[in-house]
Amino acid sequence: MLSTPDGPFIQVGRLNLPKYAQNQALAHALFEHLFHHANDIRTALQLATSANEITQNKDWWWLVQLGKCYHRLDMFRDSEKYYLLALEVQPMIDTYLYLAKVYLRLDQPLLAITKLQDGLQKFPFEPCLVQAIARIHEGLNDMTQSIDYYRQVLKLDNTNIEAIACIAANHFYNDQPEISLKFYRRLLQMGATTSSIFTNIALCCFHAQQYDMIVTCFLKALQGATTDEERSEIWYNIGEMALYTADIHFAIQCFRLALVYNNDHAEAYNNLGLVELQRNNHEIGRAYLQTAQGLAPHMFEPFYNFGKSMYQQGDLQSSFRAIKNSLDVYKNHSDSKQIFDELKRMFSEL
């Protein structure tokens, strides 16, 4: 136990793990301390192994803990084996969720969905299992199936914040801001008054042409922001609204404030680059766009905007490289295809 004022509560290296494993009640508490508090996964694994040998694979709790230890050690096949043994002894909701996480780490999302559906056959009214399936479909970019499962979650638990927020975001991106606004207001009625909720409500109000609430929602979002990343996103969205209203100077100030709170905000750099190009500050604008390309190579917009600028300036080789990078990221972008085809035609004539 605690031997020095600043020392650990338990001297893990001095523990006789086989001795403590024989006392199941004490072993449970000791394992929780080692796994969750001390974060000593290897020692926790030794204790779980000793306790499981005593119970001879008949205690589902120790089998699950062995699976969790192997999972933390990235030994996914061993983790899978113990989770499956635990399900044979005693089916539990958490075990199905842990097993699905293992299959996701093994890049087998369809098998994860199958196991979760097996869990639903034993626990048909458990929203956590349905919610896990919805998350996997969302990760696979199958939004139709994902939203269907989120709606099933709401039928089972009509106060599920994640399901309401995901359905609201889906309606917003499907050009239905009025319907999205109803879901976000429901979140406010439930007490979810976070900065992101107020920001999303402000965006919905703007696109639904309910302009009287926009400023109030953004102010409440800024008041409720707790991290610099949240403040950066809020100022970026305010800048987007300023661009829609053609207030260029205010938009520049907002994007610069976004960069003050998060100097790696690629979208803010991209928009600043566009604004500077429109103001004929080509060198500054291209510098911003190149910075955005370096920070977010997964975005096609900085490459397209840079390529279009180079095309208009007559630097066809730089434009060709940038447009090609844009199409590598988003091959169906019609504007990039148009410039790319024009550049190929011009090069073929040389």
C-alpha cells in the first residue's frame, strides 16, 4: 500500500498475483485498479490469466478482461478468441461491442456489423448495439443505412443525443435546414447547450433565411466555447457567413481570428487565399493556398483554387500539376475536369 507521501498507492512490482487471483472479489478490484488507474496492462494481463486458469474458462468476466488486455496490446486475434469464448459462456452487450471494435481494427466492418446483429437477436431492444451499427455505416459513407439505424435508435431511446445530432446534420447537408433546425432545437430543450450546437443552429438559421437568430446563436457559441479549436471553428463559420453577405473585410478578420486560435486551420487558409486572389494580391493568395495544401492534402479545394489561379496567370505547368492533384483527391470534380481537359488540349498542340 501507500509507503511514501508521493508514491503509488500500490507497489505493483511487489504483488504476488497468483495469491490475489485466488480471492475472486479482491482480484476484481485489483484488476480494475491495474487496468484503469495504473494503466499497467501487462500486469493486469498476468492477473487475469492467473484468475482465468483458476476458473478454467468458465467465468465470462475474466474472459472479457483478457480480451480487453490483448486489445490494448494490439493482439487482436487473441482478443477475438477470448471475446468469443466469453459470448459462449454468457452473452453480454458490452462483449458484442468490444468484439465489433476488434473487427474494426482488423478492417472488417461487415463482420463487425454481423456480430452486432447477432447481439441484437439476443438483446432486440438495446439501443447501444443499433447505435454501433449506425456508426459503422456512417464510417463506410453509407449514410442512407446509417440514418435508418439512427432512427431506430430514437425509437428505442428518444433522448439519444448522438442520434438526434446525426439526423440533424444529415438533413442540413441534404438542403433541408428547416427540418435540421427542429432536431437541433430538440437538443436545446434537452439541455445540450454546447458551442457546436449553437453554431449549427446559426448555420441552419442562415440557410433557412431566419436571419434574426444568427448573431445571437454565434454569440452564445463563442460564450460556450471551452477550447481554442472550438473558437477557431466558430470564427471560421462566421467568416463563411460574411462571405455569403459579400462583407470581405469582415470575412478576412474572421478567418484571421480562426488562425489565431488554430494556426493549422486549412479551410481558413484556403478561404483567405481566395479572398486575396479576388483582391489581386496574387502572391499572398497563392502563399495561403500552398499552406492549405500542405496542411490538408486530403482537400481538393486548395489544389483546384491554386491550379485555376495559375491557369489564369498563364503558368500552365503549375496549373496542370495542381489540377491533377485535385482530381487525385476528388476525381468527379467537374470544374477540375474542365480545366484539365483544356490543359491537355493545349499541351497536345505544342
